[in-house]
Amino acid sequence: MRKMILSAAVASAMVMSGSALAQTVGIGTTKGGFTNQAGQAISKIVSQKTDLQMRAQPFGGSSVYVPAMNSNQIEFGLVNEFEGLMALTGTGIYEGRKHPNLRVATVLTPFRVGFWAKKGSPITSLKHLKGKRISSGFSSQKIIIPLVQAQLANAGLSYGDVTRVPAPNVVKAANDFAAGKTDGFFFVFGAGKVREVNAKVGGLQFLSFDNSAAGLERARKFVPPAFALGVKPSKRNVGVTAPSNVMTYFHSVMTQASVADDVVYKVVKAMHGNQPDLQKAFPGLGLFSPSKMVKKFKGLTYHPGAIKFYKEVGLWPPK
């Protein structure tokens, strides 16, 4: 009996020891919206498919967790290509504050963003936002400022042409719109929050992005990598009632230079080999493609651990 008790105790200690040895890493996300859901999905798959335990850690906005990632307070973060370059070079919303330790782990997905108004309202295009109330400030999510400016510029407008209503982030801005405090709201295309607002207000109208050369040129003064991606009416494309265009650029998973190569390797390998599970965990990752996990990002550098894996599967160098 004593031997059995001792054996059980040893086995229990071994399990506890193995659990304690599992390395835990964090991935920074916003408190809601696309990055939060994507971060949770990635964390789930990485934790299930590797010996790492990944935890999604929500912050007030990317402009909060990007500095935390640069200083190695958190290992990973969901960052779009535009913000990543500004952070690395200390320009734009990161003026005078360079973040030299940021590295790309993987391309995540084309990142589509846009504006919506209430269904049946006279606001049926971005031009109709002139004189209307929209959110501004975005104190904890400063990357949204140039994105909204690009949308307005696409229609020949600026923040000076609208009535500004302060909001700390896009989730609060969406809630303000649902509460009738604003006339249009900006959010990630395909996000669950858009469907939530759609249900609350009795329907939404998507405001199409102008894909003309002139419209793109105006938008790119604020978001240089922006391009127009066509979308059609469907159940998932909330508010799209006719063939339309969405402002698009690329989202990525970024990491920090001092994160161990094998850790980054395991994360990108798990994502590459489990796309169906990622999409099941978060349908918003439906455009994530294992064959398109690398692309040339101007001014950005990939982590060596990621490069090692991409060489093994024939994705490196970027085509």
C-alpha cells in the first residue's frame, strides 16, 4: 500500500513538474474586435498543437501593447503592416519613439476596414459623412486615426468636415453608434462587433471605398499600403447591398528580436499546419492562407525562427 501511495505521489509530482515546465507566452490583442478574437484563436491552436502555452492578453489598444512587445514584456502581438513600420521607424503615431526590436512572425490576413451607417439613412457613401458625427481621438488605439483619415480623404473629406465625437477605441466607438451618439462608425470588415451593431440598430449600410486612381492616391497619403478589395452582397458581408470595395492592407503577427528562435518556429509551424482549426476557432481568419504567410513588407524584418520554418516549407524568400 505504501509503495502504491509513493508511486502515485511521484506520478503526480511528475505531471505537475511537466505542467510547470511548459513555457507560457503571451500575444497582445485589443479588448474586443478582430484582434482579440484572432489572438484567442491563435492562442488556442498554439496551446493545443505545441508544447507552448499561449495566452491572449488584451490591452486598451495596439499602441499600448506594441511598446510592451518591443521591451519584451510580451512575446507576440497582432500588428498591421502600417503600424509595424511606423513603430519601427518612430514615425506617424509613434513619432520620436522608435521600436527597433519588432520582428515579423507571419502574415496573418488581408485586413479590411470600413465605415457603416444605419440602413435607410441618407448616408449611403463616404461623401455623405460630411457634416455628420463620427468618432475621433482614439486615445488608446491611435492607429485608428490615420485609418479614418484615409477613409475620409478617399471621399475628398477630412476630420475638419465632420463633427468629432471622442472615443478611446473602436469598440467604444461602435457602442456609441449603436446608442445613437454618432451617425457612422468605423470597424474591421467581417468582425462580430459589426454583426452585433447591425442587430441592435435594425440594419446597416456599408459605405464603399472609392477604387479610382484619384481616390486611392488620396487615401494613401495617410495609409501608404492601402488598396481596394472587391466584395459582394452575402450573409457575412454585413451592410453590403451591391458590389463594393473595402480599404485593405495586411495584418501580421509580430514578435520581439530576443524571443527564442524555437518559440517563434513552433508558433508559425502550428499556424501553418492548422488553418482549418484556426478558421473554426475564429471565422474571421478565413482569409489566412498557409501558402501566403510571407510577403515583402517594406522596412520590416522577419524573425530568424520564422525564416527557418519558411525555408523548410519553401516559402522563403518572399516571392
